[in-house]
Amino acid sequence: MTTSAVAKPWYQAWVLIAVERLLIKIRQPKSRADELIELRRRLREELAGGADDEERALARAVHAHKLSVAAELRSISSCRSCATGQPWPRGHYDGGDCCSGVTADLFDDNELAALAHAGTRPRDLTPPRDDHAGCAFRGPRGCTLDVTHRPARCVHYHCDTLRRELHARGQLDAVEAKLAELNRAMQRFVTVHQARLDREVLAPLIEALMGGQTQLAQLVVRSPDNSITTDLSG
Ligand code: SF4
């Protein structure tokens, strides 16, 4: 295999990411461009990590429970006008009051990892072309992401207005049962995900400690009178 054959995919990926970032900066307000570029960078970093089959299976379980909750919410109307009359950024659009937060907080590390290992890729994180007011994906017609690629918290959070609507429709109990399942699935995922991150942080420390022990053992030599001493000359 030639050197160029090895380097080409890396080079192509680097160029594509650079072009992607340039297009985002041209098309988007600076605040959204910055948040979106950082979010996609974090997603790529998570995808390059060492998730195993168990972590991916738990991420897919979160995904399945999220879709199950979302299916209950298809025809609700509360979210279309909940932010009307509120101060900026909440009231910039009539709907999606709970989407007025900061993108990095809404897509925290656990949520982003669950999305990554259930199949979300950077190209799936597509924003609106309208004003940036809150989450990078909030627009005048709601969220531009397919529910598949939204954090679990986006379907998990139910404000009082939404609860009242679900109660009036006779759906609240069923939705709450599904929310509890989603919550349990997310907790299981987070436990395994965090344990893997802990292992990744600890692995180099343990390796360094073991290396230090080996070096120390090599420094311990026997003196001519057969007593143990330490050779510190080298
Ligand atoms: S991802 Fe979509 S649903 Fe979730 S906070 Fe952002 S705009 Fe709202």
C-alpha cells in the first residue's frame, strides 16, 4: 500500500470538515455557527471513542423508548404557542419555549453519546436558516431535527401546559409510563457510558504506575554484601 493511499482518506475527511465549517459560517448567524461547529466536533470525537456492543445496545434502547414517547405526542398543540409573549430568546418564536436553552447544555455529553451510538451522524444535525434564538435547531416551525436525532430530554420534558393537554386527551397516564421507561433506559446507558469514560481516564494512569513499578524494580540491585540497595546512578 502506498503512502498516498493511506493519507488520502484522512486528507479527504479533513478537507470535507473544513468545507462543512466554512458553509456553516457563511449560512448561519455567528452564534449558531459556533454552537453547531462545536456540537459536530464533539459528536465526531464521541464516535471515534471506544464504545462497545453493550453501550451501543443501550443507546439503541434509549432511542427506541424516545420514539415510543414521541409517537404519543404527534398531534399535540401546546408546543406551537407556549412561548408567545415571553422575553427573548423564549418569545422570539411562538413555540418551543423549552427549546430556548443553550445547545451544549441540551446536548450534554451523555445525550450526545446516546445519539452517537444509536446512529446520529454530524450531517444529521441540520439547523434552520432563520434567527438563532435558543437551541441551534429551534426555528419558526419548531425543531428542524428529525426526532430520531433529538436528545432524549427533548421528548422527556413535559411542562404543565403539555401535561394538561395530555390529561384532557386521556393520554397522560400512558405517556408517564413511557417516560419512566425512557428514564430507566437513559440511566442504564449513562451508567455504562460513564464507566467506560472512567476506564479510559484511568487506563493511562494505571499504565504509568505499572511502568514506574517496573523501573523501580530495575533500580533495586543487590550490593556486594548481598544487602538490597537502590541504584540511583542511571
Ligand atoms: S433539539 Fe429540537 S426539540 Fe430539542 S431543544 Fe433543540 S430545538 Fe428543541
